Amino acid sequence: MADESGKHLEVALVAAERTVWQGQAKIVIARTTDGDLGILPGHAPLLGLLQGGTVQVRTVDDEFFVAAAPEGFISVANDRVSILAENAEMGHDIDLEQARLDLERAHAAGTSSEGEHEEHVRIAEARLRAAEQAD
């Protein structure tokens, strides 16, 4: 649905233990299990599972940021967008070189279970993508 003049989204990006970012936005873009999703004011209500690791936001002040959110949920209702992720952090807070090293280590590391290894790799990939897009 097209952005109506003066309308905006109230957005909250929340990790398990803290609010990562909260504010007003023109658009939120996230990848869900159903595909890429662009949310503008007036969007129909929905609940989805995040996939792909990053969430992009354009604020009402025309600032753009990317956050790493490798797994979680997105909820949209009444121009409110809630993004809930166990691990989430702003891309500009992630050291790009460290994120590259962390991904290499995650690929190389053996863990007690395949699922745990895949989770570490997903988190490292999301952090790297967010840092690259924020750079």
C-alpha cells in the first residue's frame, strides 16, 4: 500500500535482553520464510518468521540502517512493526573485520551438534551481511 503523507511506522527491534532500536520509519524490509517483505504505513496485519539475517529500516529522517537479526519473528499491526529476535544488533556497531573472522571460525569449528554449528554459522553470516551493508 502506498505511503500516505504524514503517516509512518512505529518500529521496535528487540533482542532477548534489550531493545536494540525503537523509532519511527517510512519503510521496513525483512526476509521471512515466505519471501522478502516491504512494510509501508497501512500494511495489512501479519506475523512471520524471519529468515536471511538482516532487517533494513529507512527512518522518517531518511536515515538508513541495517540490523543483524538471524532468527526471530516480525509482527505488523496498526502501523506498528515489532521485530523480536534472540540475537540482534545494529550493523554499524559490528566490526567488519571481526565479523569476517567470526564467520571463518564458525565454519571451521566443530560443535557437539550439527544444529548448533548451523546456528553459529547463521548468526555469523547475519552479522557479516549487516556490517557490510552498514559500511
